[in-house]
Amino acid sequence: MISFIRGNAVPTYLWADIDMTWAEEFRQKLKAAGVKTTVTAILLKAIGIAQRTHPDTRTAIYPWGKMVTLNDIVAGFTVERFVGTQPAVFFGAIKAPDTKSVEEIASELQAYGSADFKEVGPLDVQDRFNNMPWLFRRFILWMGMTFPSFRLKHQGATFGLSSLGKFGITSVVPPCATTSTFGIGTVEDRAVVRNGKIEIRPMMTISLNFDHRAIDGAPAARFLQDIIKLMEGGLENYVQGNENSSSTSSMTSSFT
């Protein structure tokens, strides 16, 4: 299915390391307040905010070269669930992660990971899809890849994220399922140089697999750079109850 979805994409890769000091401190503050969250929830919000000023990263390319920029930011991610005794990978979606609180995002992630399939619409749809005849499934995928309105109704993710950090994996490069697809590994203590001194910091490697037909290398690098800045403290301005009031222009100016 992945090979069908990515079609004629030209996957290109970037890697970077994020200093997770601020993110881990923020997560501990939430934990002390009785709110359990994850690195994934924080990162989904950061990517969503960064996508506001990088429209190319949410531009999908359809057959015959038609390019469609998706205006509504939607976070896509993989989630492993068991169907009977067999593990299976499903695709989750969270709308407007750029305006939702980290707590709200974490709550939706938890539902995807543990709630009954019938209680989570996208999981229920995918479970029924997996039980359809092969030819019918191919036809539905073709409809989604050919007609933007059909795809938006059933899978409107503007970016994707795959995390294998809980397995202790350092990094992962996921397939190019969307124009911008990220992979993250575990957060681990590493020796880094800060102000000419060696320090131990919690670090996380992030990869970006982007479709070079829609994004050039330099814009993709700036997009990733903005995400890193948000994760290293810039997100502070968006998690103090003013996510909706923080303007795109203020975010851009803080990164220049």
C-alpha cells in the first residue's frame, strides 16, 4: 500500500539532532501538574506550527502534475495495534495540531493507542478497509491519489510522523507517505559541545523524508530548522494558553 501511495515521489532525506532539554523540562512540568504527555505530542504541535509558514511542505502532487496546497494542517502518524494476535500498523490523524494544546494532542494519541476501534473513526475505517477485496482496495487508493477531494475526506494529513523511540532505536527513515514525513528515535544522553565545553544533554535524532518534486533542499532545511528551534524552546510562546493568538508573523520573526 505504501508503494502505491507514494507513487512517483522523489524521496530526499535530511537528518538533524534536537537538544531535548526544554522539551523534557516541559514534559516534567505537565507531569507534575497531573498531565501525562509524550515527546510525540510535543513534536506534532511543533511541526504543525512550522507548517504554517512553509506551504510547500503541505503541497501534494497528484497525477498529471497537479499540485494542491492543503490549507488545513493535519498531523498524520503511525500506530501499532493488534488485530487478533497479529500486530498491524494503522495511520492516525489529528486535525489542527498547531492550535491544539499539547494535552489535547496527547489525549488523542492515547485514544489511537488503546481505545476500541469502534470508538476511533479512522481506525474503524481502516480495519474495515483491510477486510475488503484486494481489487476494491486498489480502486479506493487510486481514487484517493487521483481526486484531491476524495483524499481529503479520508486521509488529509499534511505531514507524517513515525516514532520507534520506545524500542531504543536511534533513528528511522520512514517511507514518503506524505510530502513531508518525519522519523524519530529515542531521547538519549549524549556528549555535546556547548560554549566550548563538553556537556551531557538529552538528544534526539530526527529525519525528514520529503518529496523533492514539491520542495527543494534549502526550503526543506529551513522547515526542519524551524521545527528544531521550536523544540529547543521556541514552543514556549505557544504552550502558555496563547496558541491561537500567536500569529504566524511573530513566529517567523522569532526565527530570523
